[in-house]
Amino acid sequence: MNAYITGISELYGKRMDETALQLHLNVGRAAILDAGLSPDSIDGILTNSPMHVGSISFSSVVAEGLGLHRLRLSQVIELGG
């Protein structure tokens, strides 16, 4: 199995008016554009779950919001500093 990271994105500054899901979707869309891909060409997504959301299916919610319907992998990775 091969894995490729083909697009990246990040947001700066305070964004108190956006939900965690909105932030993930904004960054996800920008990363897809950066990679030059279409949602149908993406088969995996890894996300971090916001602490206040606490859903093990958060990556699936993000994937649905991004229009990623051909996934073989959808996983939440708990990260923290």
C-alpha cells in the first residue's frame, strides 16, 4: 500500500465565529485545491477530533462535508501537545 500527502493548508488567527467542523472543511477544501485533486480521487482522510466534540466519527462527518464518497480509510487521530 502506498500513501501520499498531496495537498496542505492551514488557517491563521482567531476564528471564534466558526465551528470546529467549519474550520476542518475550510482547510480540507484548500488542501484539495492545493493538491489539484477532485474529491472523487481521494480515498482516505485523517482528522483530529476537537476536544469538545469528542466524536469517533468526526472524520466521517468531515469527509461527507468535503464530498469524499470513495473513501477506503476515514480515521480520527488524537493529537495533542
